[in-house]
Amino acid sequence: KLKEKIEKMFSGEKINSTENRSVLHVALRAPRDAVINSDGVNVVPEVWSVKDKIKQFSETFRSGSWVGATGKPLTNVVSVGIGGSFLGPLFVHTALQTDPEAAESAKGRQLRFLANVDPVDVARSIKDLDPETTLVVVVSKTFTTAETMLNARTIKEWIVSSLGPQAVSKHMIAVSTNLKLVREFGIDPNNAFAFWDRVGGRYSVCSAVGVLPLSPQYGFTIVQKFLEGAYSIDNHFRTASFEKNIPVLLGLLSVWNVSFLGYPARAILPYSQAFEKLAPHIQQVSMESNGKGVSIDGVPLPYEAGEIDFGEPGTNGQHSFYQLIHQGRVIPCDFIGVIKSQQHVYLKGETVSNHDELMSNFFAQPDALAYGKTPEQLRSENVSENLIPHKTFKGNRPSLSLLLSSLSAYEIGQLLAIYENRIAVQGFIWGINSFDQWGVELGK
């Protein structure tokens, strides 16, 4: 019933049954005139009212009109949050940093993320920053998340000890729905930006959780392009026939590899350094969503569900764990490549450009996994007999390749939505609830 389940998600039905919630991260990137209902109410205008508020705030901030306690414009942003409030925005920020348009827009600005309650992370996040020119965004739906609030109090003390207690309202804003606790913390509730229970943390990068820290850094226009890219895939996912539906095909491949072929892991291998934080984010979205042992009805599953996700950009990973992938366990691979690099480098006298060298590897690795190398081939190359078992590659190892035309904000949004929707497909077919996370709650 995959088609039916996809439609239920887009229609705002409460498919997260253990928490009695809709699952509407897709509403975060829907166009202004879209209609997506939850409890009989169109949620799209509410989403856009928050986006409009963020746009206005970021324009005020970037123009220099928003000044700190000493009258200086603020140029640095530290976003304090953990889990879903951190990995998605960090992935997008890292991917945008080297996009020429985004980099130009971010000149003279810094965006940092503070997640870990470890004081080492605090020290790193404020190293070489001046409280006078720093804005802190505290991201916590309830304003009670233990690690986030301890970090927020630590950064607040850093501001207060330098600029005095009255500086908090100028230097700290919130992404939260608990306005009472926001006010008690010292943040002006007018500078609090809402998000909703119908969006799980790991799916919230397209909400104020991601859009608010990213917009002062890159400008709202670039962030909106990212949202439009994600919407383009949502629309494709909802309307395309399954034979041509990218998230559906990818989700089916994962179910096949995990539950039928018994391969428990998946390697995410982007051939772009800009995607260095893709694997950690997808680890979270995938393993927090589908790491379940019972069906949505509470019955123990008769098969394995969920995937062990890991990855590293190519070609770095080739010099690391690809050994296991080629000659050890079978691990299905996602290869992700980009036709046009964000950075053009061509050294005079070199046979190929740096990007072509990278992409040669991108195309060669899936071939090597698929075809391997036989003892006969090795003998024809005069490899000594005692080394043949060590140099033989069995081949027939599964992989898939995604090739993006370029890597601007729009394509980053597309890739995010491909993975989010793919993970939903897996959960729908496995018959689990991909939208709660009781294991994470236990840890809390």
C-alpha cells in the first residue's frame, strides 16, 4: 500500500500513531499557494508566516540595522542545538560554504554550531569570536533539552560576563514554542521563531531550525532556493510513477538489500568534499527513523529492518574502508557525483583537471565493485600464483550512482529530499513507524 501511505503523509493524516501526530516536513518547503491540511486546517500559511518573519529578521541582521549591546553590527552566529537541531543545518552549511554564490553572500560572516555538552565543543564554538559581534540562536522546541540548555546558559554567561545582563536580548534569539521559558531565560519572545510537533527533529532542517541560522549567513534568497530544490523532489515523489520515482526506487533497493539479500549496512560515498557532513546527517535520519524491531502495530518484525549507515567523501574513503567493501563483507554503496564542481581548478601541464581526476574515481569504483577481477585476468598479467587469492576480487557487489548537474543550494535541497523520502519509503514497506524515536528518548 505504498501509494496510499505516501498520500496519507502528504494529506496530513496522523501516520505517526504512537505520538498521534501528522508528519509534515514536506509542508516546510511547499509553495505559498499549496494546501496541506492537518486537523482540517491548511498549515502552509502558518509555515510561510514564520518564513516571512525569518526573512525580515535576516535582512535586518545582514543590513547591519540589528546591533548588539555596544552598537556594533553582528557578523557571527552560533547555533546551539543537538541532534535534529544540529546535523541537518550543519550539512547544508558545509555544502554551501564553497558554492561561489553562497560564499560571496557570506563574506565577512561566520556561522558555527554548538551541540555537544562537552566543554571542548563550547570552547571551539566561541574560539576567536567577540561577544560584541556575536548572535546566539538557541534551538530547543521545549526549551528544556538538557544538553542544549546547559550550553545555552554557558554561552549566556560568556555574553553577560563581557557585556552585562542587559545584552542577552540583543545577542540571543530562540527557535522554540515555549515562550514562557524563552522569556524567563532573558530572550525577548518577539525574537522566538516557532516550529511544530508535526515535524520530527531529524526532518526539521527546512524549518526555522535550519532556515534561521542559515539565512543570516547566506541570505534568505539562497536558503529559499534550497527549500525549492527539496520541494521539487517532494512533488516528484508524490506524483511520478513508481518506475520513474527516484525515492521509491532507492527505497526499494534498500529494502531488497537489507531484508532479502541480508546486507545490513549501506555506505554513503559523495565524490564532493562539500558533502562531508552528508553521511552523519543521513545516519541520523535513517537510523533514528528506521531502527525499529516492531511493526507500527507493535508486533515484533519477522525480518530485519533499518540500515547501518556510514560514509566518507571520495576519494578519502578509498584510502580507508573501501578495502572491506571490495574484498570483505558485501556493503551496498551510494555513489554521489557532481558534473560541475563548485571550484574550478586546473593545473597547467596536468593531463586532467582535479575535478576530472575525482570523477574518474567516481565512475571507476562502481565498475570495480561490479566486475571484480578474476584469477584468469591476474594470471594473464603474470601475477605470481601465491598472490592470486589476495588480489582476486569476486565482484557482483551492489551499488547505485546519483549524478547531480551542479551543486548549488537547489541541488543540495534536492539531495536532502531524495534521502528523506527514500527513508520514508523503506519504513512504509517494512511496516514500521519511521517518525518516532523512543530509543533516543530512553537516552535522554
